[in-house]
Amino acid sequence: MTEFLFVLYEKAVYSIEYKFPGDIIDLQNLNYNDSTISRKQPDAEFRILSFGDSFCHATVSPAYSYNGVLQSRLRDMGVPARVVNLGEPISSIPQYLATMDNWIPRIDHDMILVNIFAVNDLGELSRNELEDGGQLNSILGDLFVDIQTGRKRLDHIPRMFPLRLLDYLTTLYYYFRDGAFVHRTVEPPYTLAHGPVAPDAFALVADKDLAVCAVDSREMHRPALDRVARLARVLSDLKARGKRVLIVISPGEIQINPALFQEAVARQKADPARYDLHLPNTLVREAIQAVDPGLEIFDVTPLLRETFARGSNPYYPLDAHWNVLGNRLVGEALADRIGHP
């Protein structure tokens, strides 16, 4: 009976968290990289709902993410903007659609911003690494720790045993024994989402991204591109209903860092000519434009490639994500584009 009550409690918590009956939504409590937001939009506010994966969520605190920089820059330009960061790590097109389906009807907005991490999104879907069901916020939403602060979340007890009662009792024991926070040294403004990996693990990421750029991989990506087209149809419908829509295409580091590309090619003992570093972005753009040529697309690859060529890497070492500089550059570029359409 007790076990049954615990399961009912968790289902009720999930339902209430994502289907708020009230006006204030606590996004941080759901482990989004944001704070609170009112469902109803204040007068004169220009509100953008921002969707994507860990690039959108970011591994830096809200103000330093590209969404935070975008919001700050727009305000400096005289636009009373609020950018709502609804990015979810370890997600792809099906998860973006699930997130949009949940939040778009629940939060008033003027604009939709979607970040497609092309080489990663195509790769994960083509390798069947993510389920197609598109569960909402499936990774950080259930995480025991607040990703911004390290606070333990007692309403999201980790699963360790067959019985949830044992999970609760064990977690409470360690909570009172060790304290309410997980202590991990992370250099500000990075959050607990920040996670550089060992060189061998990072090399594996680069090798996977390289494979997505193979010129003979087009057919392999067809099912993934069908999902991109599905996303484009949803965005086209939103545009037709009067919402501004902007799709950002973001590169992996291998697409802007020649040394990383050469190292990956050498590990594969392959001919560099076998790869087209523009291919993932091109395939995504083509899939979108086949649905609606009027959808606005902004590929930030040239900006980041130029930054790297000038001697500044916008990616954190041994991490697939943008560092503070990368987030700032993308946020500023987005503000310039959105603030001066």
C-alpha cells in the first residue's frame, strides 16, 4: 500500500510540475537553466521561447548562456525582452517537439527560437541513441540535484531499488548525514551541467561527429531528416499563426577546428576528401526549406569558424559545448538579428 502511494505521489508531482494550473512556473525547480516565468505575458514584454538540447540549456549559469546574453543585449537595444530557456540536455528533434508541445500552449510568447545542433542531432538519431517517443525533460527533470546550485531535490528521489520506499529511506538517510547540497568544484560561471571528459572519450565524440560528415552518409540520415521535416512543419504552422520563428543551426567543434578534424581523420586512417564538414548543416537546411522556404534560418558556423581562425576557441577544452565566449558570441549575434529584423 505504501509503495502504491509513493508511485501515485510521483505521478501527481510530474503532472502538476509540467501542467501548472497557476500563473507562476518555477523552471529552475524543473532543472531548466532559467528561473521563474509567468504564464501570462506582461504588457509590452517581447517574449521568446527558446528550445534545443544542451547547447541551448548551456553549461554556464543563466546570465552567461546565449539565451541570457540575447535577453540582456536586446534590453540594451531598447527591446523589453524575456528569453525563456527551455533547452534540455541529451535530447534531439523528438524531444524538442515534446517540449514545444507542452510549453508553447502554456506560456504566452511572441517568438520561437530553436537551436538545431546539426551534426549531433543527425548523429544521435541515425545511430538510434535516443528514443523517438520524445519524453519531456527526461534527463534533468528527474535528476536528484539542482543543476544550477547543487541542491538535492527531495521531490526527485533517485531510483536505486525495486521498491520506491527503499529509495526514499536511503536517500533521506544520506541527505541528513551528508547535507542538502552536492559539493563539486565547478569554476563559475559554469554549472554542474559542465563536464569535460577524458581525452579518449572526447576523441570518441569527435569520431562520431566526423562520421556524420562523410559524403556517402546522406542516405543513412534520411530517417533523421524526416524528423527535421516534422519539426519544420510545426514551426511553419506557428509562423502561419503570426509567431516569429528563428531556427539556429549550430556546428560541432570538429566543423570549425581544423586540428581536431585532422586528428579524427588520422584515427580513422581515412582520406580527408571523404568528408564534407558543411554536410550536416546543409542537410538540415535542405530538409527545412523543402517544407517551408520562408522559415528563417541562421547558421552560426561561419561566426564560430572565424572566431577560431582568429585564435579564440569558442568551445571548452575536452567538452562538446560552448564556453563563455561561444555563448556570448552567439547571444550577441542573435540579438543583432532579432533586434534588427
